[in-house]
Amino acid sequence: MIFPRRMLAFVGVALLVAACGSAPLSQASATASAGTAPSISVVAAPAPTTPAVAAMCEKIAKPFDAAKIDLTGSWAGDDGGIYFLRQMDSIVWWNGMADRAGSAELLGHAWNNVARGEIKGPSIDVSWADVPRGGILDGGTMKLNVQADGTGNIQIVKVSEQTGDFGNTVWTPCKSG
């Protein structure tokens, strides 16, 4: 029995799909035009990639100087979050986000907050609020202390909380990348 060329091309494609359908690391295609035999090409799919870490935050040494407090930069929280601080004179602002060691897509989804604080000597009076990116909507006020960590490096420590339920207690300077 003689099969028309189009039928052969169809059968060739069907066999190719059946043979390659279970191989997720390759893509196959077959093409044919009237009067030519089918041509088959197999293209390797890109290798799977590891999701990017949300916010690399390697702890760094930053000497404590009570006469010149500079809080601008990235800070690792003991709650697993990353806090980006900006100090403008005696006012400090931050954006804190959960899951710094998770995937970039999840950064700040469990909780995400913003804060404004006023530096008074070694203390900071802070008002903070969770924002809707995170799954928690709380807010409040607290007092923080800027101090040496026992090795001479700067750290921020929660001293008291007047309202709200803020989870972090210690902030450590880090280098984000």
C-alpha cells in the first residue's frame, strides 16, 4: 500500500511526539512540505535554574560610634527579615520585609512594614505599620536603642513596645547584593 507524503509526515510527527513526550529536557519538532521528506530537529531545553535568593544579607562589621550614628543601609533582623534604613539627620525611615533567605518572589509576603523613627541620643522612638504586601496588618510604637554589640560593632535593639506586636528584637548591619 502506498501512503501519500502528507500521511507519512503526519505519522512521522506522531511517532516523534510519542517518543519525546516523556522527555521534559528536550523539545522536538517535525516539518514537511509537499514533495519533501519530513525533517526532524531536537532542541535541548534550558537547564533548570535555582531560584534567586530574595535578599542576600551577609552580616558585616560596622564599628559603633556614639558620637556619629549612621544607620543608612541594609540590616538583618533576628526575625529572618531584611530592613532597608535611610537616616536623614535625626529621622530614620525603613522598609522591613520577611524571608530574606527565601526566593525573590516571596520577599515581604509573610509581612512587610514601614517605619519612621526619631533618633534622640542612643534611642529611637519608632512608629511602624504593616503594609498590604504582607499577610499581617498591624502597627504600633516602640523604643529602640543604638548600641555596641559586645564586639564593638553597632546594633539596634528593641527596648520596649508601647503598642502593636513587632516581632524583631535585634538588627545587625549587613551587605545586601
